[in-house]
Amino acid sequence: MKLLSPEELEAALRDIGARRYHRLHPFHTLLHGGKCTRGQVQAWALNRYYYQAMIPIKDATLIARCEDSAVRREWRSRLVDHDGEREGDGGIARWLKLTDGLGLDRDYVTSLQGLLPGTRFAVEAYVRFVRDKTLLEAIASSLTEMFSPVIISERMAGMLANYDFVTRETLSYFDKRPPQAKRDADFALNFVKCNARTPEQQQAVLAALEFKCTVLWAMLDALYHAYVAPKQVPPGAFLPEDY
């Protein structure tokens, strides 16, 4: 292993995104291309809710083990982004407006009763990763945010153009995410480039981003298997009316 320059490390991280980010998954091709049924879109939103809801728990775990007050101050903005400053504010509340707009019962969504087991396992694996790995690896795993503006743009354009049951208000969650994601990704990328000082640390950083890409990919694998092909919904999981 050789020590990469900060610029080489960034290039290697971006290459991972170009090859492994979940915008390449077949389910997203269907979703953004208008090829999903209403029930498949509902299943996506319901399962993605669990990921959204666990993000501030993941971030609080990271903050709790961070000894650098400057990093804690920066990272806690992520809690506000998702939890909001008050009830009904923040990214989780906006995601529930999305599930509301798709005709899902809010209590059912938040109960997690319809969640796919694959979704639960993937999301909880991510939370454990951030809790148990080094702070450097935990921060590096968030770098999928470098690639999110592109997928958000594709999602907004594709879903608004192709689904008559989706409105701009339904998708309001995504309006605020691109600038938030850029701010967060810029900080995390700078942290990683400054603190991955050995070849071993750099390889751990790259592996952390690969792991996070795998988490997001696995969530879509579970959706595709249950609701697209071979359409095997696990017992107890959400069953759309148009299934």
C-alpha cells in the first residue's frame, strides 16, 4: 500500500461513488423512469422512512464518542436537519409528508410493522458500524452525501414527470437536501483528507464508503426482491393494494 495524496484519496472516494452508489440500482431506474406502480413507490417510501428515522440516532452516536468540540458543533447540525427545532419540523417530518401524500397511514409507517427485514438489517448494520468503528471510519461512511445531489435531481424530475399521484409538495423533503448534503459532505471530506494520514487509515476510509454504498444497495435489493421480481413479500411486510 502506498500513501495517497489528499487529492488522490478524494479521487478514489469519488470513483467508489461512480461505481457503487445506489443511483445505479435497477430499482431506481424503474422509480425515476416512471415504471413503478403506486404500490411500489409506497413500499420504497415506507422502507426508506426507517433509514431517515435512524440517521439522527446514528449521528448522536457519533457525537457521543467525539472528543473534538469543533467536530461535535459541526456534526450536531445534522441532528437539527433531521429532527428539526420543534415538532413537525425537520427532514423526518418532511419524509412523513411524503408517505402521507402517497396515501400511507402515518401511524402504520412509524410503527415499522410493514418494514422489510432486509431494510431493518441494513439500516441497523449502518448504525452499528458508526457506533463500533473508528471515528475516522464513521465520518467516512457519511460520504455518500457527495453523490446525493445527482440522485435527488433525477428523482425530482423523474417522479414529477411520470406519476400523477406525486406532487411538488409531496416531494418537499428533497428541496432542502442538496445544500445540506453539500455542506455535510464538504466537511466530512475535508476531515477525512486531513486525518487519514497512513495507508492503513486511507484504506479503512475507502472501505467505510464502500460499506455505506453496500447498505444503500442492499435496501434496494430487498425492495426489488419483494415488490418487482420475484415479488416475494416476507410475512408481515407491507402489501400494496395493487400488488
